[in-house]
Amino acid sequence: MSPYYEYRHLVGFEDTNLVGNVYYANYLRWQGRCREMFLRDHASELLADLQDDLKLFTLKVDCEFFAEITAFDELSIRMRLDDLTQTQVAFSFDYVRVRQDGTEDLVARGRQRIACMRGPNTQTRPARVPEALRNALAPYAARQHGQLIDTTSGATT
């Protein structure tokens, strides 16, 4: 299995509903947080570009739930690169509960597709995924038969 970027989260009461389990929308929020922390940790040179005219539009997001989690559960949100085209990036996320004894349970799995855009808010246009982001994502790419699949060119490495 390919390496992943990991974001750790300790579930708090603010993440739960009246019944005491985690409200489903928080899983999507944690996907965004994981992606943001990845940018901060591995592609910080993009931060100025994001404040300028680069925009990352979320096109699609989903999450499949396998088990409930509650306050004070520790989560490891593990992000992998699933697809990389000229203008879009697709990620997968595993939500893993890490127990005190070190055992782990997969509690949910999500996906997200983003598009890179540039331009003023009323005239944004698709833009190439910046080279800095491509380079930062390379170690987290899904591998098939030991080869990295680059869907931009169709080449394997």
C-alpha cells in the first residue's frame, strides 16, 4: 500500500451530536483540514500563490461510514493521492481510530476531487496543477503493480 500523509485529530464534544456520536459533516471538514495541513507541511511555497489568484475548488466529496466514533476517540486521517490530471487532483482518506493499546480500526473512508483555478472570482478558469504541488504529492501517489500512474501523460514511472 502506498504511503500516506497523516493528520491526527482528537474528537471533542464539539464534534458530536446530541446522541454522542460524531456528526457526519465533521468527516468532510476533517478532509479539508487534512488537505490544508498537507499544504502547510509539504507545499508551503503555494501559500502565497493561494493568497494571490490560485484557487482550489472542491468539485466532489464523499464519505462512507463503517463504525461510529465518540468524544475522545483519537483519529488518524490518512490522505493518499488517487489521481492527478493537468488541472485536477483526487484524494482518498482513511479515517482510522487509534486505540490506547495501539490497535487501529478503519471507521470511514472518503474521497475528494479538487480543481485548480486562476483568475478573479467572476472569471476563474481552469489552471494547471502547480509544479510545487505535483512534487509535494508524488510520494503519496497510489501505485499499481509497483508503478506510479501519472494520468496527465499516461506514463508510468
